[in-house]
Amino acid sequence: MRPFLAALSLALLSTTAEAGEMTEAERQAFRDEVRAYLLENPEVLIEAMDVLNAREQQAAVERDAQMLTQYHDAIFNDPASWVGGNPEGDVTIVEFMDYRCGYCRKAFSEVEELVNSDGNIRFVVKEFPILGEESMASARFAIAVLQLHGAEAYKKAHDALIGLRGSPDAATLGALAGDLGLDPAPVLARMGSDEVTAVIAANHEIANQLAISGTPTFIMGDELLRGYVPLDAMKQMVAATRADG
């Protein structure tokens, strides 16, 4: 509380000083009076901190909305990102995800249920590997599958990678490609291509602009939802987004 108290005292002192110059003794007496008042009424500090926090939260919401507007097409209409659910849905949910993220795995089945049960949600996945080399390898594999074999093959790869418990090394990913009915060699070769690298770089750039540093992060309408969101809460947010038009 001390930095806040000092700032408050200086602010009050500055306001009072506008009426005229104060001597050093008067300044010290003023500080002592302010300090005594706050010690006798500590709830004032709590109220002030609540107001400050509320203002900071509102500023963050407004910043998010501004950035979502600025980067709208790159977020919602990026042709390099997979689109599932109902492509013509009236609500779009975008997820920045990492295959090695425990909370992404936890959210996976609930997002699937939400999208499938609703029937009118457009779902966009942004590959956002941030948890090391295994995350990067998984994301590269998924993007390579999408670029070479299309949306249906990507969905199968995506679902398999979410449930993958072993290390996504070349042998494992090659076997996975085979299990998906794909020729492993072109997929593994594509993983290191400039085309795949460009998709990941673009997603990281957007995330940086939106101050996204963790997964999962969801975007719905003009809101950023940072972290895991339970199914019931997601349903309520979808309904609110629809109501807002």
C-alpha cells in the first residue's frame, strides 16, 4: 500500500499547492494529516484500489476490442487457419491453442460438444505452439497436413495430436500420418517448409499484438477469453454474443 499512499499524498499535495506555495513545514504537516486520516480510515485505500482495478480492467477490455477490430480479418478470416463447425455460423469462436497444453486438452472435448450441439458456430483454430519443441513439431505436422490434404485430414490430425501422450518425434508423426491414410514422407518434409513457418509466425505476431501469452485463449465477438472456460460459461457467452447481434 505504501507506493499507493505516497502517490495519493503527492496528488493531494499538488492539488492543495495550486492555491499557493507551501512551506516545508506546511507540506510535512499536510502529509502527516493525510497519513493519519488514512490510517484511521483504511477502507478508503481499499475503495480507491477497487476503483483503480476497475479502471484498469475496463481499459484492458477497450484495448482488446480495439485490437480485435484492427486485426479482424487476420483473426477471423485467415485462409491459412482451419475452419470447422458450421462455416456459415452466426457466431465465430477462435481458439489459440497448443497441443501440449493441459488446459487445451481439457477444453477440447467441451469445445467439441459446444460446436456440435449448437450447430451454428463457426470454429477457427490458430496453431500457437509456445511450450517447446514438442509443441512446435505437433503444430508443424498439423499445418502440413492441412496444406497438403485439406480440412478433413487436418481435423483428424488435430484430434489425434490432442490425445497424443508420447513424444511427437519423426517416427511417431510418421506413424500417425500412416494411420490417417497419408503418405508420411511428404508430410514430414512439408513440416520444415517456409509455408508452414509463415503460418506459425503470423499466428505469433497476431498473439503478440493481442497480448496473448497463454493457451487456450478464445476470441468470441469483441471479447478475449484468456484461459480455460467451462462449457456452461461458453454457452452463456455464445448466447450473449448472439444477443448483441
